[in-house]
Amino acid sequence: MKLFKSLLVAGVSVALLSGCGANNEKAANETATASPAAAQTDATSAASIVDEAAAFTKAVSAEGTWIVAILNDVTVDQDVVVAGEFHDKGVAENAIYRKLALYAQDADHKITANYTLTAPKVTVQSENFRVQGGTIKGDVYVEAKGFNLHESATIDGNLYFASEDVKASAAVDGKVTGATEVK
């Protein structure tokens, strides 16, 4: 059974990495180019695939990676801060971009499972941060421009923006169960 779980996680990881990139328009069907060699030369070019709170908190920190994916529901008992400047696919010449993938997908990039990140508060300080798939259960405070809640994602809580400018730069195509306002 343990071998089966390991193979399943490896398969999901490969499928997720094959479709978790972005272009400048942040299209829904994205492809990544991260490779083991790139991960050795530039730690921010590879995805962080996490399944527990401590690893998740580190992955979204300023020392983390441009893309963070969870493989199951994750509960963090403390406030989470998404910080740092990252570039699409970890390449400095690419646009500033960061992504949280709360889902698994198949080889055709179709979402096969959605996951929930539960935290009392998630503060977004990374510019052009995208949440795709799954649910953030808790309030989200956006302090950086370019926030994107993909149509496949949900915030089960409130969505607060630091200013009208930050709110105006956001794309909220997903569902928010609570208030969406400047606070």
C-alpha cells in the first residue's frame, strides 16, 4: 500500500508539474518547463509540491518558489504570508508571477481533484499572485497588485484589498463566499 501511495504521489506530481506554468496572459491551460537540472541551478524555477503545513508556509515565503501546489487538504494553524518577488517559471526575464495550485490534474490538464487550504488569514504580498483550483478557507488580505482568483477557485471567507488601486488591479473570476472590499 505504501508503494502504491508513493507511485500515486509521483504520478500526480508529474501531471501537476506538466501543467502548472503560465504565460503573460495567465491562460487557464498552462504548461511548465521546470526540470531537475533547473531546480539545481535556480531553486525558484521548480515547483514546491507540499502536503503539510510547515512545508506550505515555507514554500509561499520569500524564500519559496514561484509555484506552490498542494497534494491534499492542508490546515495551517497560523496566519500565512505569501511574500517575495517571483517570475513566471522561475526565469528572471519572464513576467512577475506566482501561483498557488490547489488541485490535481490529468495529462489533458483537466482538474481531477480539488484541495482546501485552511488558515485563519492569508496575506498576499507577492505581485501577480494567482490562486487556481480548490478552496482557501479563511480570510484573504491582498496587499500587492495583480491578484487573480481563477474561475476554478473559491475563497470560503472574506477577500480584503489594501487599497482601491490594489482592488482595481485584481481579477476575481472565482467564488468568494464572504465580503469583497477594501479594508
